Amino acid sequence: MIFEQLIYTDLGCASYLIGCQGTAEAIVVDPALDTRPLERALAHHNARLVGVIETHTHADHISGHGALALELGIPVYVSALAGAAHPYTPLEDGESVRLGNVELVAMHTPGHRPEHMALQVIDHTRADEPWLLLTGDSLFVGDVARPDLAIAGEEGAAGLYRTLQERILALPDGIEVFPGHVAGSLCGKGMSAKPSTTLGFERRFNDMLKPMGEEAFVVAANSGLSPKPPNLGRIVEANRGAFLARPALPQRLAELPSDAPLLDVRATADVVHGTVTGAYHVPVAQTGFGSRAGFLLDPDVPAVLIVDDEAQAERAARQLQAIGHFTQRGWIAAGDLVLDRLLPPLSVEEFLAERDDVQIIDVRNDDELPAPLAGAIQIPLHSLHSAPLDGLDPSRRTAVVCQSSARSGIAASILATRGFDDVHPVLGGGMGSPQLAAAV
């Protein structure tokens, strides 16, 4: 059997290449828009791609099924309940796709979305029963799917509870579980970074699978959820609409246009020492780049990328395209610009020395606040660009903190675009550091 898990780390998404070595044919399940890792895996196995299976219509990322179907002429399998407008081959509960000795059997597993399917994978050279279970967005390692992206959270969670109890947990403990997401995804809240598990281990140690009854499960599944992606509807419609061709990459610009949003994707350590006035900053090397940039940029207004080089521009563009920002105005190297906006950082020690004299903004989420920082105003990063700034003085010296310092530079750039002239990210440690944790 051919089996490879392909993880798109920025959004925590997993796709799967599955096939038969005897026929050298393979299918991909839930492909990412960037199909280069898939192409490398196919070449490694000397296999030919003959189809795509979508477990459901994705709401957090653009699928690569359209580009693959257009370029290779292969079928796309999906449940008719998805309401797809593109050509597809219906795949319903109990139906299967077979490649030589390998068979994928569909299980209808609603909850995350009404059309959602899991896939039992059988290698008939070993046994005629499932060996692997691709759970898509139903069961994760250490968690279960969020239920509120397609329908009301209560309805989705009730459906997910029945799916888990009546369908997935009816399978043997020895089945290996491979989920559609790992840590970093917005589609769950407590999932592990571990890429696989077994059903028996999850039955014993996954808190969401412990006996609690449907009512308690519905409450638990809807608590502590991260904000919905702002372009969720756009991504869903793109994935179930007409096939999308592979988007083009942006070109280098000779100068900055005056009418385009600016996004500086370089490392925070560089940006704090100089960026362009009016630019947002989200480091492309940091996991979650696409999700964070998606809260700041309008996908209908192409942005200019400020970068170190062309390779960084391409990486940023591909990750923006994955969340439905298909077009960028272009890119320009920071070395060709006048970097007139400073965001001077503070070390943890410097911040503690002057904390009583500065205005403090804490950009952690509500679920990261076992104890708030005394004197700080808390505004989660995802809403900082649009939240009311009541009680804050843009002319006052301002320090920005988060849990680890990974978000403080991003937040400082947002505040600078909102008129804060003397804003300082706390770098080198955040509220999770011993020094700041002791200062709460």
C-alpha cells in the first residue's frame, strides 16, 4: 500500500496520498492548494494520481481539487450533500473506491458539516477489515471537530455526538486514526500536534470521548472556540463552486503604489527596526501566518508584500492564496524601500522596569488569561485592527505583550496603523515567561 500523510503546517491541515503499489495508482484525500508536496510524493512512489476525495467542503482553506481536476482530468469524489457546483462523482455512505488491493470505504459522519465523511482504509493484502481511519474533521488527536462552521453550534455538536458514539466508536480499538487537522488549525481547540493516534487511545484519553451524555457534550464542544475565519463563507463557496485554476504568483514591483494595503512578512526581529509607515506586519515564517493575515486584509483588495527576497514573496503569496486571497498586487524587497516606521522593542527586563509608566495592551485571547496582567487593557490580536480603543491614548508610550512574544510585533504594527506613535512590542518573552508570570 502507498500511504503518505502530507501536512500543510501553516493552517494545520493534513491530506493523504493513498494507493496500490501493484497498480501504481493513487488517490489524494483533502488536497491542499499547494500541490507541490503531493507531486513530490507521487514521484517518490512512481505513482499516477487517478482521483481526489474530499471528506467535506472545507471552510478554513482552499482545496487543490480544482487545479488537479483541470490539469489531470481526474474525478473528484464528494458527497452529494455538499451541494457542489463543480463536476463530481457522488460518494455516499458505504460506497467505496478501490485501487488494486487498496479500498477506501466512505462513512457518513456529520457534525462538523452535514456532508462530512470519514474513510476506512483497507489493505486487502493484509486483511479484509479496516486498518486505518481517515477521520477528516470529526475526530482529532486529543480533541473533536468544532461544530459551528456550517450550521448552528448546538445542532452541529448534537450531530457530532451521534457520529462519534454510534459510528466511529463502534469501530475496533486497534484502528489507526489519521485526522484532517493537527495543532494550529482553527477547526478545533485542543488538538495535539501529533499526527496520528489509535481509536483505543482516544477512547481512553480524549476528554471529549469520555461518557458525558449529549447535552454536556454540546456545551463542551461549543466552549472556548477560536474566532471564525473572517473569509469562511468565501472559502466554502470557492471550494464547492466551479473548479479553480492554479493562481498566479505576484510579480516584483519597482516602487510602492500609493493605493494598496501593505503587508510586511519579514521576521519581527527585522521589522521592529524599520518598516514602511502604514504597513501591517505578520511574519510568514511563523505558523498561523495565513489565519492572522486573513483577519487584517480584504481578499478583494490585493496587497503589496514587503519581503526579504523573491522566495519569501512566493511563500507568503501561496499561504495567502490558501485562505482565498488569490491575487497580490506584487512584492517589493525591503532593501529597496525607505523604512521610516520604527517599532522599538522592549526586553522583558526593560518592560518590568517601566511597566508603571507605560500604557499596556495585552493581546492574548480570553482562554489564555488565567490571571490578567495588572494595569493592562486586554484586546485579542484577532480583533485589534477593528476593536474600539476606548481608554487608550495613541500619543502615550505603549507596550504590547502576549503569551510568548510571537504576536507582540504583529500587534504593534496594527496599533501603528491606528495612530499609535510610540508603541513597543515586548520581545524575548511573554506572559508565559517566569518573570512576567510572577508579575501578574
